[in-house]
Amino acid sequence: MIRVLLPAHLRALARFEGELQLDVDAPVTSARVVDAIEARYPMLLGTIRDRATGKRRPYVRFFACERDLSHDAPDTPLPDRVTDGAEPFLIVGAMSGG
């Protein structure tokens, strides 16, 4: 079971509170986690990654185990602590500006 934390605006759009718990087939990657989120919550299609290219949206970041995984390849396996459910996979809305 993979634990996922989404930003408040995506939770509101999907109409759920708290932490997601998803079954994701091995190898567990960021792409497979997002596939599982979009399958369960189709209203989130296109919010985390571009529907045409499959690339992560510019102001969306992926974190796990205190590491920024945003620039890792989408098919890179996530850390063991995420795959065993000890740590959550975080999808975070980034900010820019000065």
C-alpha cells in the first residue's frame, strides 16, 4: 500500500480529505503512482502531469524520504520506505517569485 499526500487544492477537486492509500504494482514509480491517482480520481487528469506528453506539470513537485524526486525519470523506482508504506509520497504545488 502506497501512501500519497496531495496539496489541498487537488484534494478539494477530487473531493476527499487526508491521505490517499493506493495499491500500485511493482516496480513502484512516480508514473505508476500518478496512473493510480488518475484512475481513481479522473477529475485530476491533467492536473499533475500534462495529458498529451505525460510530463510533470512545471509547478508540481514530487518528494519522498526528504528528497526532491521531481527531476528523476518517471520510471525510476521509488525508495523502499515509500513502497513499504513507512513514508508517504508527496505531491506538492511549488511556488515561484521573489
